[in-house]
Amino acid sequence: MRLQVHNREDGSTFDYEVAKPEVYVGTSSTNDIVVYQPSLSGRHLKIRVDGDRCEVLDMGSRTGTFLNGVRIRGPEVFKPSDVVSLGSYTIRIVEDHLPGEPAKPKEALWEILDSPEKRFDESLVPIKQEIHRRLLAFLDLRRLDLKNIDDSELRVTTGRAIWSIMDAMADEIPPQIDREKLHKEMMDEVLGLGPLEDLLKDPDVTEIMVNRKDQIFVEVGGRLYLTSRSFATDLSLLGIIERIVSPLGRRIDESAPMVDARLRDGSRVNAVIPPLSLKGPVLTIRKFSRTPFTPDKLIEIGTITREICEFLRTAVLHRRNIVISGGTSSGKTTLLNVLCGYLPRYERIITIEDSAELQLPQEHLISLEARPPNIQGKGEVTIRDLVRNSLRMRPDRIVVGEVRGGEALDMLQAMNTGHDGSLTTAHANSPYDALRRIETMVLMAGMELPIRVIREQIASAIHVVVQLMRFPDGTRRVVNVTEVLGLDGDGNYQTQELFLFRQHGLSEDGRVLGRIVPTGAVSKCYRELAESGIPVRMEIFRPG
């Protein structure tokens, strides 16, 4: 049995392998699990283990231990679906999953967050506003130079000030209010991103969607859950949005009510405010993964098979041009990042993205990012500008995060003029749709080329199309690997499917059952390599 310990304060997570019947948790170094938070007790709680049965017991701590959001008063059964909380720490039981079986999201956590009794307490709004007012007065009185003060010093100063203000307001704060939680919420609102702070630090959350001030959804394990988090007012939500975009030199107001931005950790942010959004400010954050996926991890969770990985690795190493196609949030960038890991370290790689997401391990790497226009509407640098410029930078490989416009023409010309082995992604529902959509993108470049000429360019430039799909159960899988062979006499694309996903049905809990299988067609790339005397495993295409 393993316990997963997560600190919401700094985002750190570690596992503890249980090898004894009693596990102690606290701030003292004599504990089995040591937590670093002054408000917690030296010996805070005890976890008893008897076979598969677990119990959790608070050791008389001052701030208490909570099981699924409820303070425990005696021994309580601790199940894999439960969450134990102490201060900013959470503890869960980790269940090991079989290889290829997608890990189920921790539904219990989000059911707790969505429970009516955990909903936002409106009575706290005036209390928080008063604390905020007194805090501003305190900082103004101290005449702190907030621009030059160190972040850690600012946190310490602000934290102490909030405690002092809360002590002075002791009679105004209802006794049932958790003072530790109130202090943390104030710190998050003043210095962080308010109710989004914990969600950003939680490694299980991959996307955050704020539909309005009191409706925040998260994506966990590919599924969407409504949380109990809430902003006090539309103004506080707007303040968080401005806090995100202002350091980037961007602005959002009625004259510019939409904005795209990126957090310091690389997470992508999109915001829309009134008058465009009718229910108040809307915020969407797609989190940036701290640990990139590996081929083995994608195989483990069932996104791809070992045979497809072997084929794509061979295609990348032997400079075949690959397009990864799929819908929104289907895993295109994740797979692109994995394939880029196969690029030789001695080659000069140039990545071009609208918003930097790729995390490549190679040293000889140049990363370029498009730039939107400034407040005056000037200074824009598009993906197409960067693709054109990259051709003058002596690239061995060009990787474009996503083609969605006229840059497709420049990308095709690069692929056809000695820059083989390039990789990119595109939004499409099938490999054939991807090829047709690239035709449309080429026309967007403003060049009046005959459709036959465009198709010849595409058919000679693109060798492989990998199709990804996000299923209703939240899983993401490769559903088709297609090789482009050329054009027939009528000017239509000639392709062959190498691997296909076959669905068998649905499990009792609604999960899609199926597997990716070879069709029996042998890759043209592999045949050419074999004819050149390069050893390849043809058996990966044999139906099994």
C-alpha cells in the first residue's frame, strides 16, 4: 500500500510506501511522514493499517484533521476514495492500476468539492473585504516598496499582517469559521489567484474552466467536474484575470474584451469579459504539465501501442514528415512532444509555437513563439513569419506546434525542399479530413494555386498522419495511423491505413473498451528501408 502526500502550498507531491502497522504524521522529524507547516502539531495524526483496512486518528492536534472535508473526532475508516486533509497537506491511498488500464479520476474529491454544504459562504464576503481594506491600510502605513520587495519577504510580511488583522477582528469572525482556512484564502486572494490557487497546484487537475464567478469546472482524468470554489464578486474574478495578463504587457477591458496569455509555468490562459460574455468574466486555463509524458507512459495508459511507437520512432529517425491530427484536447501536443523526443541530439531543431508548450530534452534547440499585437495593434509576429524566418536559420528539423493558416504553404515548401523529418499538428476529425484541411490552409496564404498543384505538394510532403481522439469517458487514444502514398489519376489522395482502433463496447462504468490493431498493410516507409538494407521489423504490421 502507498500513501500519496500532496502539499497545496508549493505543489509538491511524494509517495510513502507503508511497511508498518502504524504510520505517524506531523512536523516532528521522528514521524514517518514529516510535514512542514508551523500551524500543524508535532505528532498530528496516526494512520493504522491492518491488511487492506486503514483507519485515521487525530492525535489531539490544535488545527484538526479532516476526512473528506469533515473534522474527525475519533478513529475513522480511511478508504482509497477518501481524502485526508491537515493544513495545506492532503493524503490519499494510491491504488496501483494494471498496465494499459486508464487510471480512474479521484471522483470522491470532486464530489466533496461539489457538495452543497461546501458551497461558497456569502457571509464571508464582508469579512474578507474588511480584512483586505485593513491590509491595504497596513501596507500603506508601512510604506513598503512592493515593486522591489522579495516575493518570500512579501509573503511573510503579508501573512503576519493578516494574522494580526484577524486577531483584531476576533469578535467579528464567527466561531465556526476555520481561521487557518480563512487565512489561506486571504493569502491566495492577495498574492495568488484566489480560489484557483489550489487547483493550479493540484497535479490531478489538467484544465480549469471558470464559467462565471460562482461556477468553476475542472478536468480530472479526462472528465469534467463542478467544484465548490467560487469568487466573491465579478470584480474579484476580473482582478485575477488582470493579475495574470498585466505582467505580460497585455490588457483586457471593454475595448479589448478577449485575451490569450501564458502563466509563468507555461499554462495557457484565455479570458473573455463583458460585453462579449453575458454572465460575467470567463476564464479558461489549460495547465502545463511539469513532467512530460514518455512513450512508456502513453503505452501504460492505453493511448498508444508499443508497435505504433516503434513505427513512429523509425519514421522520425528516417526523416519522414508527420502530421498529428485530432480534435480539441485530444492529446496532439502531448504526442508531438513524445515524438520530438526521438529526434537525434546532434541535429539542429527549431520549434515554432503559438504558445510555448513543447518540452524537448535536446541541447541543440531553438524555441520560437509567436507574438500578438501590442495595445497599439503593432508588433505582431505570426507563425507564418517564424516559419519563413526559420528557413534562414539552418534547421535540420522544423517542429510547428500547430498549423492553422497560411503557414501551411511555407511548411509544405520546407518539407519539399530539403527539410524532411518535420513534425506538426492540425485540427481535424480524420486523416483524410486533415489533408483536405491543409488544402484550405494553403489557400488562406493568398496564393492562387490550382487545387491539383496544392494536392501534389501535400502528397509529396506529408508521409504519415496520426489521428487522435478523445472518447466520452475522457480517455485519449490513437485511433488511426495512415500513410500517404501519393495521388491517383483523378488527383485524389492515395492512402493506406496501418493501424486502427477497434471498439468492442462499453464497461459497466461507461469506459470505452477496445484496442489498436494493425490492419495488415505494410508501410511503404518500411519497405523502402528494407530495400536499402536497413533492418526493420515487418512483423509489427501483422494482425494478431
